[in-house]
Amino acid sequence: MIQKKVCMVGLFGTGKTSLVQRFVHTLFSERYLSTVGVKIDRKQVELDGTSVTLVLWDLAGRDGQEDITTSYLRGAHAILYVADGTRRETCDQLPELRALVREAAGDVPEVVALNKSDLKERWTITDADEQALASTFDLIRTSAKTGDGVEDAFQRIARATLATREARP
Amino acid sequence: MPDDRAPWESSATGQFDPSAQELSELRELILGPERRRLRELERRLEAGATPEEVADLLPEAIALRAGRDRQLARALAPTVESAIGESVRRNPREIASAIFPVLGPAIRKAIAETLAGLVASINSTIEHSLSPRGLRWRLEAWRTGVPYAQIVLKHALVYRVEQVFLIHTETGLLLSHAWAPDLSASDPDLISGMLTAIRDFVADSFAPERDAGGLRQFSVGELTVMVEQGPRAMIAAVVRGQAPDTLLTKLQDTVETIHLQFSAPLADFDGDTAPLAGVRPLLEECLATVVATGRERTSRRAAWLPWAIAGLLIVLVLGGLAWRSHRRWTGAIARLRSEPGIVLVQAERGGRWSFTGLRDPMAADPSALLAAAGVDTATVEQHWEQYLSLQPQLVLARARAALSPPAGITLALAGDTLRLRGSASLRWFATTARTAGLPPGVAALDLSGVTPDIPPELAGRVADVERERILFGVGSAALDRPARAALTRVAAALVRVQTAAAVLGANATIELAGRTDPTGTDATNQTLSRERAETVLAALAERGTSPADVRVSALGTTQPVAQGNPALNRSVSFTVSLR
């Protein structure tokens, strides 16, 4: 069995938790997020005949990014950032967040889910901003409401973790 | 200075020359530096390396050799050891302060772990001494006389390791998982992750400094989660009940073993648990250690049941044995009582069974009867007085023993008369039956029902006698010539019969029956028939034949030989009986 630790990081209110809720196996309640600061779920991904279990560490997103418990990031095989298209600051802070995460988790594959794609008309980030992000991140639009892009995001994460494994000597 | 000259130079010049001075200076100018370097090289080759030179090369040489093989370490080890020993002898304080930073944490860790175990057992003792369970244990200690501490220990050992997780320390991913057979373990991978998160959470919240040891143990109700950290993986055991200190040691050992045996797969772990499949039996060992003690707890609840079953079995077995013994006893007594020729006077069943009574020698063997009734005769005492039984069976048995009748004879008792029936050889009839004494209980022998088997030769001789008729004239009892001739034949035949019978031991009885024709009165005829028979008897005597047993009967006209033949009826006939 192949397991991968994936940390989900994003600012408060980016819809991180609701993004995965319908797609993952959940055992613990959301109270953990506000108490322990992390909630662990599981996502099974089939990839070219290989079954990969993504153990998702949903890290509590609080108002200040410095609140992230960096211990939880240790050993992560990949990071899934979640940003909110309707809240520009969640995108703007991604580079800083990335620096913080990399300090704890190292240089691991990253995917950015640009959430709330169903509310495109209310987005505060422009196409240009999106282009800029896509130049530094593997970016994918998602919608927790319609489910668009979510499975795809997990597929990409899984593929990335397997690729790094194979790349190792 | 011949050394200063080159070989060709000396051979060319041979002796000193004033102009050679200048040449020498020139040579010195041109070749001087090379010469000096050559001399220096020669000197070095002869003298070997100097300390200065070795000092320059030593660090590099050591690094080079140490990288190549372990020879250097081997060579240095004795020197280093003796150097350390010398150093300690000279100034112990120096070396103590040097190794203190290493020793301190190691000792602290060892002491902390020992104390943690001690505190756990003290805690459990205190806790139990105040609870209702503790009071029950005190009662048990008082009742059994076992020290209270031992009772507590015994009950504190009641626990069960329900699940064991092996968790990758860095990622929190589940490496392996073992759980008790009757348990359903759900989502161990998520629990493993959450356990790691909580460990990090506790460490971050309360002990921010690194290497503080992390979360060791926490309890929820009856459950205790024990965590044993290793550098690459940690083991977490979910224990129900009171976990003993030995379990902690067991978990430590397991973590160490896993790190030793799976060091490469652990170091290379990148999410694939397949290379670590072999870890599972080690985890299961942690479960197995405890399931055995866990059983003690369930058995305590129904402890009376095995005892009750055992007791019931014992009662059943003893009852069965007693019942069987009783049945044998009554069976044996009934058997002895019903047996003819045995009179049971007393039967006792104390330590040994004993039977006392009377027994006819002809009766069945009491030991055989007892054995047939299932009694072990070797352990039974028997006292039998002999007596004669008059029960018909025994009288008959005695008669049979006395007469030894042939197969064709049946014996029956009518009152005190023994009746024999059937056919038997004349010899047996004539000897045994006649001469044997009457057995006890028999007053008379009735042999009338027995037909002797007469041999054909003897039967022929008898027939020779019985065929003859001595005929008389009308109203006469006198013998005429033919009658006398017949008598002579009869006499000879009789002798032959008697001889043959004597050989077989039998007696021949002859009956002479005199008859008359119907003329005349019955009284006259009666007298006449007697005269005729006695005449024949006398005539036989005259011929030397005197049968021992002769009967004469005067039949007159009562039993005529042939009706309507007066001549044949005026006669005497012979009947031979062999006895």
C-alpha cells in the first residue's frame, strides 16, 4: 500500500474544509480543527492502476499565517494550497505562506486550488493575477459547491508525489 | 676533494693543474645548485623521513587510510584504551567533565523511565486500596493469607493490548497495525495520523524544546495509549485495563528490534509500506503477550463455573461408582441365593466383601458365580461349609455322578424314586445300574423305562430259546419223545444264552409259561398248566441246566398262544429276560 502525506494549507475561510468534505473519507469531526488545529482525512486515488492513499492533513487556517503549526507540515509529501478567488488577499499571501511551508516541509510538490470557481463573477482577482500565479504554481480552479476540479486536483497531487518518489535515486 | 670531481674529469687530467682552479670555480658556478640538491636527496634517502615531514603528512594519511579500511582503528584501539586508562589514573576530573554532556542525558533518561514505571505501579496500588475493588482485594488477601501487595499485583496484571500501531515519526503515516482478533479496527491510518498530530500538538503546546521525549502515555476511561518513540518510527499500544510496567519494556524492545531489523526500509520510507510487511508479527507479539493474561479476567467472572462442573463431575463419578458397586453387591447376593446347593448365611460389606454359608460339593463354584456377577473375587472373602443338599437338581447331579449313565438315558426324580428312561448298553445296565449304591436323597431306582441294547449274537441265542415249544398230549403233563428232543435243544440254547450274558455281566431270567387247551374246567387247566411247566423245569434240571432265576407261571387258558389251535396251546413256552 502506498500512502502519502498531503497537507492542505490556506487562510481562514477559503473553503478548504468544504472543498474536500464530499470527496474524502472522514472520521474526525471539525472540532479538531479549532482544538488540535488539524483534522485528518483520507482520499483514495487510482493512478494508472496504482492505488495511492492520500492522508490529508487539513491544517486549520486562521487569520494570521504565522499561526500554522509547522510541526504538522513535517514529512509532507505534497502541499495543497487553497485560495479563494473572491478574496484577493488569500492569493496575495500565497508566496509568503509558501516560504513558511517550505521551511518546515522542504521542497515538495505543490498544487494551488483556486476555489469558488462557481462564483467567477464575484472574483476579485483578475485573469492577469491568475496568470501570474500559474507561472509559479501548479494552479487549478476548483469549486466546493459544484465539485469542479476537485478530483483533478487530487489526481495531480498523487501524480506529483509518485513522480518525486521515482525521481529519487 | 676527489668527490667534487666528475669521473670523466679525473680520468682526463690525472694530476693537479693551476688552470684547474678556474675550471673548478666555473664548474661550481654552473653545476653547484644541482650538486647540492643531489647531496640533499642522498642524505634524505639514507636518513629516512624526519618528524617534520611526518607531521605534514599525518592528518592526510590517517584520513586516507581510515577511508580505505579499518586497519588503522584496529591498530590504534589498544593504544587509545591504555591512553584513556592512563588519563583517568592521572586526572579523573578531566575525563569526567569531558564526557558529562553525553552521560547526563543518558542517565537522566534511564532514571526517568524507571521512575515512571515505579510511579505507575504506586499510583495503581494507591488507587486500588481506596476503591471498592481494593476493599474486595483486602478481603481476598485476608481470606487467602496472601500478602495484599501480591493480590494487587495479581489483579493489576489484568489488561489487554487491543491495538498496536507502528507510525512513521516524520510523516505520521501508518507503517503497520495489529489488533486483537475479536476487535474491529476502523481507519487505523487516520488514527495514526491524528495520534501523530496530537503528539505534535502536545509537544508544541507544553514542551516546545526539542527532544523532550514527546507524548508517552494518555488515558481515556479504561483505555490507556502507550507511546514508545524511536528515531524513525514510534509504536503506540492501546491497552484496556491496568498495563503493567513490563509492557513498557516490551514496547521499547519492539521499537528497538524494528529499528535494527528494518533500518533500511525505515530510512528509505516514502509512503510504500510493502518493504515493512515483516514488521507485523513483531507487533502481534505485543498483542499475544497480553491476551493470555486478559483471559484471566473473563475467567474470574465465571470462576465458579469450572469448579461447579468439576464438582458435579466428581459427584456424578462417585455416585456412579457407588451405584455400580451397590448393584454388583445386590446382584452377587441374589445370584448366590438363587443357586441350588448354596445357602448364603451371612454377607458383609465393610472394608472387604465377605460371604459365609453352606455349599453342596455338587453345587456350582461360588467364585465363578461372583465373577459372573462382576465381582473381583480376589478381594472377596468366602467361607463355605460343606453340606448335602436334597434339592432335586443336586440329587440328580449326585445320581448322575454315581451312575454315569450313557447318553441315551434320562434321569428324573419322582419323590425319592429315581426313574431312568431310554436305552443303554446291556453291560452298563447289568453292572453300573445294578451294582451302584443309591445316591443320597434317592430311596429307590426305577429301571423299568430302560431298554437294554442286546448284542445281535446274544439276541440270536435268546431267539433260539424262545422259538421252542414243548408240546403235550390232551390232558397230559408227560413228556413224549419230540418234547424231550426239544427240551434237549432248549437246554443247550439256554446254556449258550447264559454264557453270553455272563460275559456281558448280565443275568438271564427265564420264564416258563405253561398252557392248556380250552377243554376241561379252568381249575383243572390251571393245575395242568402248572404241572406241565414244572415238568419242563425238572426236565431241564435233569439235563444239567439250572437257571439261577427261573419263574414258572401257569397260564391255563388265559393267554393262548394261538386261537383255535388246541395242540399249540397244550404247551410250555420260554421267555428270556436279560438283566
